[in-house]
Amino acid sequence: MEPALKPDEVYHWVEMRTKMRIMGFHAEAIKPLNEEAAAELGANLLGEAIIFATAGSCLLLEFWRQKSSKRRKEVARVATVLSLREDVDHLEDVLDELQVQVQAALPRNALDELRAELRAELRAELRAELRAELQEELQAEFQVELQAFRTRISEERFEPEIEPEPQCPEAPE
């Protein structure tokens, strides 16, 4: 019975057989490795396996990280879109309410009539105030003139004006 092959011997056999076929040789028997070469080959194989596993793990972790980041960004984008949609819906509701209020408000002609009535009332009030002020001023002036007239008349009654005596023209001598 043949002893079982060690992993490094299997690796050596597969490697050598593949190299020989690539080069075009068909070797039937491949020489086994000695202990030292087998140990070095095993160490190289183990080192390469560790490096390959580490690189593969890094690739998987990077893929997972990017996928998570993309998922987070998509969730944030969807949340933003939903928030904006809610805002638009709210603004549409407010706009509808304002349109109802505007339609319920007085028609334009009624507003113009109301404005005209208010202007007429303001003009009437302004005229009345101006008339009252003017009448007060005229009464005050009239009172002052009346008082001056009364004073003058009373002075004339008690102190008649001295009329100048007519002078005769001088007679020629």
C-alpha cells in the first residue's frame, strides 16, 4: 500500500503536471520533492493562501460597505422625497383653502361699490369738518370786527369828532 500523499506533494504533482502539459510534454512520472523543498513549497502555499484569503476578505468587506452606504443613501433619498411630497401636499391643501376663501369673498364689483361708498362718506365727513372749521374762523373774525365796530361807535358817541372850522378865504384889502 502506498502512503497517502501530503498536501504539498499533491500541490507539487498538480503544478508540475500542468506546467508540462502547457509546454507540450507528456510526462508519466513526476519526481517527488525532498523534505526541505516540500517544506518550503508548503510554506509558500500557506503564505499565498493567507494572502489570498485576506485579499478576498477585504474585497468582500469593501463590497458590503459600499452596498450599505448605497442603501443608506437610497433610504435618505426616499425619506427626502417623501418629506417633499408631504410638503407639496400640505401646500396644495393650503392653496385649495385660499382659493375657497377668495371665491367666498365679495365679488370685485361689490368691492368697488364698497370703496366708492367709503370715499363718498369720507368726502362728506371732510367737507363737514372743513365747514365747521371755516365757520368757526369766520365767527371769530366777525366777533373781532364787531367788537372793533362797537368800540368805534361808542367812542364817537361820547367824544364827538372835532370838525375843523372852515376858514374863510382872506379878504383882499
